[in-house]
Amino acid sequence: MWSFGPLPGRTVSEWHRELGPIIKLQMGRRTWIVVDDPVLAHKIFVTHGADTSYRAYGTYADKYFSNGARGIAFSQPGVHWNKNRSAALSVLAPKQIKKYIESIHQETSDLVDRLLESTEKNGFTDPYKFNELCFLNVVFNVAFGRRFESVDDPEFLHVINMIETSMKFLSLEKDKPNFLPIVSIIDYFAGTEAKMKHFTDTVRNPAFERFIKEALEKEGPNVVKSLQEDGFDLPDEDRLVLLGDIITGGTDTLSVTFSWNLAIMCHHPELQERISSEIDKFIQVHGRMPTFTERTEVPLCISVMKECMRYRPTTYFGLPHSTDKDIEVDGYILPKGCTIITNMDSMHKNPKQYPVHPEAFMPERFMDNLKTMQSSANGKIEQRDNFNFGWGRRLCPGSYLAEVELFNAFVQVFARCKIEPISQEEYPDITGARENAGLNILPPPYRVRFLKREDTLVIV
Ligand code: HEM
């Protein structure tokens, strides 16, 4: 348990190389089964999905974040979870997301303005906080019908702080009291659990109660109103946790993914030119930017975005599943109550799933697979592009919104900018990761320059 080191996914990938596609880890009183073979994972999570769609227990996740396993992300399959999941799938369905397309377009355009302005002012920028503002604004607008003006807005900083605090408390391998009951005594005196409770009762819950109340009174669409209008009559406690799931699930994940994306692209100036030229051609024909539904007309953009998510996945282990009975898959026994996890790092480099140079960044890898990641995730295992959105019955309900956001941000950036390192000696580090960041894999902090393309066809 203490052997994970600061980058747990990388450590577990080493263990997989030595021990094979499925590893059993005894984490004190908890048994972890970690899988990095996509076909085996598909059998476990999809073929045996009825038995493996439970959530593993986590101290913060169960007791505090979900107010006792309410909402969707940390509740257990059954009537209650079904109701919350149907509500989330309905309010995040592609036809609902259509209502927010204009605002997504505006937020991603504002993101590019800020990246350019910040570079102009300081000579460089670390895009992370601007990404956070953009993606929080999108999901906050979808959920509550409101947004934040700038990265200095105290309320924005407060909400981001809430999300980051939750992400750190949710960190799987750091939940020591869950593994060793003795540690809960030390933890009690160190006050970690008291901090979780205090944060939830005095910071997270009151803030979300206020956001919900305000959303009900707002003009225009939002999830809080859609839940009511579409007849999803959830108790107040569930509604609060569900909205917490949506905001927490839909902000950091996007900011991290897009930060990797920009860092990787900085290493590939020629690819940037090809991407920009693909977008320019679309603009020349249509007189406007492409939308996500027109993605087949900008295939390189889609292929590169998918490859970035494969090359540098968003989370170390996704969200853990569990099982309510002993099950056998391909001769492996998964014991009742075990925690089942996918190791995203080595799974995305699996040579059977990605036969051509799995360790390398290959922009054209997905040129023949332009369907949405959402439909790929629901399709045949051999046609899955990546595993970032999880598995089977628990598959991320926000994946379509996530793709639309990433697409808009990506085409906005390369229609208007090029990304350069601040010097030939300082390129973004895309091999390491920020240490002890929680559930997500954050790139190490980096500085790059966003420069306006002289030949941009976009008039702002
Ligand atoms: C790049 C962006 C995103 C990534 C990589 C991501 C990843 C994931 C993963 C790995 C899971 C767990 C799946 C499993 O258990 O097998 C998940 C669940 C979830 N995600 Fe996302 N997500 C993203 C964006 C979003 C967005 C935009 C939203 C909402 C607006 C969202 C809301 C949720 C919720 C509510 C769950 C819980 C589903 C359940 O337990 O049934 N996510 N996501």
C-alpha cells in the first residue's frame, strides 16, 4: 500500500509488465484486483456487468461526498441508483446538450482570448487555470444556468477549491483508514476524517444548496430545472449529491485532459500546422467553425484528440467497481466485495488493442475511427478508441458533453493560435505527472506561448 509512490499508475504498470494482465493487491483488509488487458476488462465489466457494477467503498466517497451513497457516482445499483442514473443520462443526452451549444462555443472562444492575453501580458502562460474556468463555466451553466467572469472571481476560486479538495479526498490509494482500521484511530487524531466532514457540512453542502435554489429561479435551461420539468422527482439530498457528481465529474477531468492535449501539441509544430489548415479549409467552405456533428469533415482533429487521450489518459484508475458475489472470469476468481480497477496507463499502451507502436504518439491512429467516443465505448471491445470514460453500466454519462467541449476548445485554439515553447530548452514535460494529485493524472505545471496565427480566418 505504501509502494505506489507518487505516480501510482506508472508503478502499477511496472507490476503488470512483471506479473501479467491481472494483479491482486492486498491493501490491508481490502482486496484490489487491477486489470490492464482491455479484453479481460470488457469481460469483467460488460459481460459480467450485472455483477460488477457495484462501487467499492471509500471513506470520503461513501460517508461524505455522497452523503451516505446517494446520487449516482458512489451509490450502489438498485432502484435508487437507476433513478439517479436515468436522470443524469436524460439531462446530459445529446439532444439536451444542443441547448447549450452556443454557450460552449462562447466559453471556448473566451478561453482562447484569455490564453492569448495572458501570453501577451506575461510572455508565457500555464493554461491550466484558464482551462478550469472554461470547463467549469460550461458545466456550471449546464447544471445551474450561471458562469464566472474571470480566474480571479472569488466565487470561481471557491468552487474550484471545493472540486480540488474533493478530488484529493477521493484519491483511492491514499484512503488508508479504509485498508487498515488501525489507521482510522491515527486518522481520527490527525483529523483527516473530521476535515472531510467539516468540508462537506460547512462548505460543499451549503454552497450547492444555494446554487440549486438560484438555478430554480433562473431564466433559460439548466439541469436543476430539467430534472423538475422531466419528472425526475429526486429527494433534495439526492439532487444535491447528483449535482455534486456532475460538477465534480465534469470540471477537473476536462481541464486535465485539455491541458495534456495542449502540452502534447506544443511538441508537434508541424502537426499544429496541418490541424490549422484542416480547420481553415472547413471555414473557407462553410464560412464558420465546424461543429462536433460535422467532425468527419475535420478527421485529423478527431484522430489527434482521441490519440491525446490514449497517449496520456485522464485518470490513474477510473472509478473503482466492486462485486456482490464471487465471480470467475477466464479462470480468474474475483472475490465478493473486492475492488476492481483498470490501470489506465498500461491499458492504453496494450499492444493487442493498439498494435502499431503503442508507446508512441501517432496522430493518424484513429483516422478510420471517427465515431464518437461515447458510441465507441458502447460498442465492440476491438473497436474501442480509449477507456477513459469507464465501462458498461457505469460508463460516464457526461462523455458526450465532454467530447463536444473538447472538440470546441481544440478547434478554437488551432483556428486562431499556434503554441510554442518558451524556449528551445523549456518544452512542457509530457512524460512525468504532477505528484499526489488525487484521482486525475495532471501534467506537471508548464509554461508555453499562445501566439495569434497571422493567417487566421477567424474574425473576433
Ligand atoms: C474527459 C472528461 C471525463 C472523463 C475522462 C470522465 C471519466 C469518468 C469515469 C472513468 C467514470 C467512471 C466509469 C466507471 O465506473 O466505469 C465516470 C463516471 C461519471 N462521470 Fe465522467 N468523465 C468525464 C466527464 C464528465 C462530465 C462532463 C460529466 C458531467 C457533466 C461527468 C459525470 C460523471 C458521472 C455523474 C459519473 C458517475 C456515473 C455512475 O457512477 O453511474 N463526467 N466518468
